[in-house]
Amino acid sequence: QVQLVESGGGLVQAGGSPRLSCAASGSIFRVNTMGWHRQAPGKQREFVATKTSAGSTNYADSVKGRFTISRDNAKNTVYLQMNSLKPEDTAVYYCTVSQMGTNYWGQGTQVTVSS
């Protein structure tokens, strides 16, 4: 089993630059993909960014150029640096780990962007 604990959310002003963190514990394989999804009020959950253990990254068009995903493999931790936040970035942000065909989700951290 894999446990994910997110931190770093909260109330942020538009234009702010918070960083989310997610620490994974349990049965973490060396080869995996860690990432973030988000769900805004009244909307479906959507992909934000992923980073593989080999270093490949992928971003949603809506965050490309503003968000940066990184990870510390030794700590099994993934980060999401969010810059130039907009009110439409308001959502619950979920950490994810994908390995051996199984997806694990954190419980989410709320990010609210005030205009």
C-alpha cells in the first residue's frame, strides 16, 4: 500500500506563488510517476502535471509556464511550485502516484486564490 500526504495549500492572493508538497510512504517502487490533479468546485477532476522517476515531465496546457513539478526520489516527495496564480486555479489539489498499473491518490489540499 501507498500513503500520500499533501501539504502547502491555503488561501493565496492572485499572482501568488505557493508550493505544494506530497510525501509518499509505504510500498514505493523505484520506477513510478508522481503528479498532481485538481478538482475545482462543480467541475470534474483534471490533470495538472506529472513527473516520472526518470525525469520526464508533462503539464496541462492551462498551467504550462506557470507551474513547475519536481520530485526528490530519495524522499519519495513530489512538489508543485505554482506561480502567477489565478482565481481559476482555485481547486482541491490531489497528489498521485502511479506504479505497476495502480494509481494512488492523496486526500487533497485546498488552494483558494482570491482576486
